[in-house]
Amino acid sequence: MSEFLELDNVSKIFKVGTLISRISIPAVWKVTFSLPERPVIFSLVGESGSGKSTLANLLLRLIKPTSGEIYLRGKKLEEYSQKEFLRMVQPIFQNPFESFNPLKKVETYIFSTARAFSRDGGRNLEENISRVLASVGISLEQIRGKYPHEFSGGQLQRLAIARALLADPELLVADEPVSMLDVSLRVSILNLFKELRDRFKKKIIYITHDLATAYYVSDLIAVMLRGTIVEMGPAGVVLNHPLHPYTVLLRQSVPDISKESVQTIKVAEEKSKLERKTVSEEYTLSGCKFYLRCPYATQQCLEEPPYFQVENRMVKCWLFQNSQEGGTKHVVEKK
């Protein structure tokens, strides 16, 4: 199998409400995509409530899908032991200050992780730690005897990344890893992700609401709306020339997306009364999740659209039904 990671029709449904009036919310709905074996940064983008973090939790085995399967090198995710899985996939979370106990020295975490995943019985422990710390721009001497509060947010996030790298994983799942950092620090972390891809051959799933940072760092991108991927393909193509009406809306909410001006601009949240009212309705729509807000909506949109292949991307929208129809198994390679 040529794909490293495959999601096959994955859904996660939560029951919310009281015992008398419970409704089913599909936080992730029929998501299908794959990651190639080659080093790549694949971004999942969308506004708050689009299902990005739920999908991250599924990928990290923190929750189980309601239906569908996730495969890692052709093997079901749940068939790996915990240690086998963590040797292949490691998380990077949003808040670096929550990644470390404030009462414990940072080196305690670093050394315990290094011992747990050592491949040589711990014989070269300090050497391996120094090498990994150097890859994120920190030395072992800089962390000795220090507690988390003695580091900046950017330094702590680098240390969280180093801790993940000590397992020598093939895939990093980074859920909003720069949203709590200052703009200048965000760029440094994004550049680190690029270096991890190019120099250390890592695959990274970068989850964000921020189109500007996604544009800057991504090779491939998938746009999520209410648990569904509505458009996916090469990042530059999708963000510079969006096709799905929802992607167009997101793109219009960011005044400037460019590699020269990497300014973090949060995607506009739904603020109008109508939009707030339609949030839960959109989750439960049986057809297109954008139906209630789309200027091009027709009766046909009450039926769930398939994916249509338009040149080198996939679009889940009836507007493109006259284009060549394609499957959803593979994200198109960047050209």
C-alpha cells in the first residue's frame, strides 16, 4: 500500500441534549482522505466548530469513530499497541503551558520520554536528547533545572515538539499549535515544521482556523465545514482559487494571504443572528452543510453531494457535477 495514512468514510456522532430530547450531532461526517509516504504538511482548516479537533482526536486514538476505518500503513489504527502507535504518531497540542506540569522540571519530561522510546537501551540518552533539542533550537544546558514558567510560550512549544520528536515518529498531529503564540513566534514554529518536513522527512497534519498560516506552511489542504471536508487539494491552488462557496467565503474573510506577509488573521466567526441560529441546523442537514448560507443553493443541495474532481482538487458541491467525477480516496499531489 502506497499511502501512509488512510481515512475511509470516517464519522463521529455525539448525542447531545436531555434524555427526553436528544439529538445526534455528526462532529465528523464521512471523512475520507489519505497521506502519502513522502514528507508532507497537510492542513485541515475551517472555522470553530468545523470538526477539526474531533478529527485530530480520532487520529490520535483519543476517541473512536462511530463508523468508518482509519488505517496506518494498511493496518487498522486500533490494532497497534499503544507504544507501537506512539512510535509512529505523536501529538502537539494547542497550549504549551498545559503540556508540562508546572511543579515538575522540564528535563524530567524530556528524559522520561527519551528513556521510554530509546532504541539503544538508553546507552546514548543525553546524546540523543541533545540532538533532538538542537533540532528545535534549544540546548540541553538551557533546560537543566528549569521549570515551565521559566520559558516563553514559544520555547515551551518547541520543547513540546522536541518531546514528541524523541519518539522519532513518522507523523506529527499538531492541533492549533501556534494559536496561543505571538505572531513572530508563530512564524518561527511554522518554519520549524517546514524544517522537520524537509530535513527530517516528517509528515505533519496541521490543524488550524488560520488561512494565512495554512497558506504559508502547507503542501496540501482540506477545508472542513460542520464535520465534512468540502474541498481539498494543493494549498496554493485551493486558497488562491477557491471553488466551493464556503471556501470562497473563508478566503474573502482574509484580506491578504501571501508568503511575503504571513500575518495571522483569525477566520471570521459566525456573528449574525441568522448564522448563530443555523449552527446546529447545519450539523444536522442531510444534504450540503452550507445549504442555509449558500447564495447558489438549489433544491438539489438538499441531497448530499458526492466529490467531483476539478483539475487537481476535489470539491463536494453540486455546482461542479458537470466536471469529471472522481473518488475521495486520494488527495491530489502538489504539482
